[in-house]
Amino acid sequence: MDLISTILDYAIPFLVVLTVLVFFHELGHFLVARYNNVRVEVFSVGFGPELFGRTDKNGTRWKFSIIPLGGYVKMFGENTSPGDIENAHVLTPEEEEVAFHKKSVLQRSAIVFAGPAANFILAIVLFAGLFTLVGQPFTSPQIGKVHAESAAEKAGLQAGDIFLQIDGRPIERFEDVQQVVVLNTGDPLNIMVNRDGAKLTLQATPELVERQDRSGNTHRLGVLGVSSIGRDHIRHDPLTAIWRAVLESGYLTVGTLKAIGQVISGERDTKELGGPIKIAQISHDFAQISPDSLVWLIALLSINLGLLNLFPIPMLDGGHLLFYAFEAVMGRPLGERAQEIGLRIGLALVISLMVFVTVNDLINL
């Protein structure tokens, strides 16, 4: 009984998080496809055999499938090359009107891009809702304590200093400082502070430390060695909340890209990469903290999913956009052989990544 309870404790938050992310990603594809008069045959959350579903008046089958690790939107004519004369010949005029491959390069690109775009929009909406209803975390940028023998003390930072900029990035909250420092892998930072009304620029190199999260996973983080004077939540009006949400999404996007670059360059350990099991662990942890923490996690993962799908790897949305870019430049689609090779390479890369992160998950588990 305890085992079943434990499984449910992890499975339910995981399924909630993944379902929300997948649904809105595929909804982006669906809405823009319908806007461009493309017939959508299937809208599926999950893969494999159908669990349950319904067919709407436009003939789209909306369904949940048994394997919850993703989803898809199947469009009429999606897997047909625009240059495939034989297939184009057998289509009726009515079918040509609603076939994906009969749309212009711009229309097809918009449909493909809409999935990742929906993930970014979802993140902004969730952040804006949190900042309006719960408040945006606000920790004063003023230093309350400088820890002994820390990177901050060595750089000359003092209690009472107010952070103004770090490497040119404006600092409004202590959270801004954390976002910059935590991803630092040993590079010196130019820090501008306000000390007794005067602006002062210092240079500090964060110390690299290993920390464990609530699930026992080890992460290597940059630490400056300072504490703020206090923390609070500030509620914003809806318009301000939207703008703050856009900024927050932008900072997290840049931070995610920087972290990925550090993994590729070897500055950050590949053991920090995780897959479905790690997402389940994190979802459980955030759900245990509070509902708004789980919403924040969904927003963060939505940004990550949007970014991942924009990578120019065949099989992902970014790979399709790359093919369409070639088509726009050359005035014709890439040859079917070239596309087939690209898709095989992309499939191999995606499967390799999934196997790698799953092995990482199992080792950490």
C-alpha cells in the first residue's frame, strides 16, 4: 500500500506537469494549422494505443494515449513532400485546399513554429498569473551579510552594499544576482554596487560548490557568499505582471541556453541532465512545497520545452524549420533523400539523448 501511495505521489504531479506542457505545445500547432485551413486529423496527448477520446465536428480525433511522454498533431498531407507530384495528382481540389504540404513555406513554418511559441506564451501567462495573484519573489538587492572567506569578502563587498549591475545586467532583486552567479563556472564578474550613495565597481570570481537538491541530485553551482537583508513577495497589476513575466521568461531563456552551452563545452557536468524520472522527482518536490511552486515549475519547463524544440535537429520543430529555410532560399524543397538522411540522423540523436538522460536518472535514483 505504501508503494502504491509513493508511486501516486510522484506520478500524479508528473502527469499534470507533462500533460499541461504537451497539450499547450500541440495546441499551438493545432490553432495555427486551423487558421491556415489545414485539416487536423488527430490531436493526441501521449503516444501509442488510445485510452479515450472524442471526434469533433471538423473530424479531428482528440485523444489521450497510453504512453504519456509527449504528444502529436497529425495533419492531412503532413508527411507528403510539396514536390511529390504523384501524391498531389490523386488529391481532389477540396483535399488540396486543406493539405499541409500544399501550403506555402511561410504557412508551414508558422504552423511548426507555433508549438514552441505556445510554450513561451504559456510560461509568460503562468508567470503573470503568479505575479498578480501570489506576487513576484522580491529579495532586496542590499547585502545584509558577507560570509567569511567567501568570494564576496575577497572582492571587497560589504554589508550594506546595494547591487546595481553584474556584467552590465541591471539588478533589481537579489534573485537577479542569484540567476547570474549560480551559472557561473569560475569566470570573474564585474559587480557595480551602491555604497553610501557612491557607485563602486568590484570584481569577484564565484566559488564553485556542489549542492544536492531535494531529490538527492548533485549540481555544481557558483556561490558568491552574500545574503540579502530580507525577502518578500510583491504583487503587480496585470499589465506590470505581464511585462515582468516577459522579462523573467527572457532571463530564464538566456540562463538555460548558457547552461546548455556549458554542458556542451564541458564546463558543466553532463550528470546534471535529466529525463522523465528527474522531472517526476522535481514535480513531486515542487508539489509538496505549494501549488504556486508547481505552477512556477511548469512555466520553467515550458520554456525548456520550447527551446529544445527549436534546436535545428531533424525530428524536432527546429529541424523542420531548417528544411523550410533551405526551401525558401533554393525555391524548392530539399531532395527526399537528403530529408530522409536528416530525419534518420535526427532520430538517432533524439533517441541517444533520451537513453543518456534516462541512464542518468537511473544512476541518480
